[in-house]
Amino acid sequence: VVVVEDERPVGIVKDRDLALRMLPLLTQGRTPADVTAADLMTRHPKTIHEGEDLDDALAIMNSADIRRLPVTDHDGRLRGLVTLDDVMRSLSRSLHAAVKVIDRQWKGTERERGAKPAAVTQRQALTPM
């Protein structure tokens, strides 16, 4: 959950924050109803501008060792949240599309050669076809 103030991200509460910060608060006599987002959140979250691409998001996530990244507009207002899972799904779709292109090209090459792969002995020189 992204915590905002004036529509701008000021913190983020992750499952890890709940696991690490809730129990100490409860052992101090607080009740779950008394615990606020501010008590649990990681302050000053890393963000990414909505105009940046997934490579930028992945670089930020990697350098900050995080899996969730609030997305902001040009005024710093929260626009959304990109997760490592989102990045991986997008990369997976891109790789799948690339594999389809390679597969189509390979099948065309096989037809041109009569479906027989090129082969040489270890001592033969490789020359352009």
C-alpha cells in the first residue's frame, strides 16, 4: 500500500513491514486498531516517473533491492504502482514475441535448405553460404 500526503507518496507499507514492525508494536501494548500506516511504513519510497520505461524501473528496483515502485506524474503525484512481477510479465511477453519471430525465421530457413541442418567437420573452414 502506498501512503500518500497531498497525493504524493510519503511511504509504502509492504508485507515485510507488517511482519517486522507490527509484532514489536503489539508487544509494547498497542492494539492492531491503534497501529497506523505511519507506524509501519517505509518512509521516502523510491519512485519512478510515469514516462520512464521498464528498464529504468528494473534498474531502480535492483539498486534499491525492492520489488514495488510507486509511479508518479510530473508533479510527483501518485499515478500507480509497478511491481517486479509486472516487469517480469512484460519481459516474458517480449521474449515470447522474439522467440516467435526466431521460430518463424528458422522454419523458413529449414524449408529453403530442405529441412537438413548445415553441418561441417571439425577441420572444415566455415565459409559464408
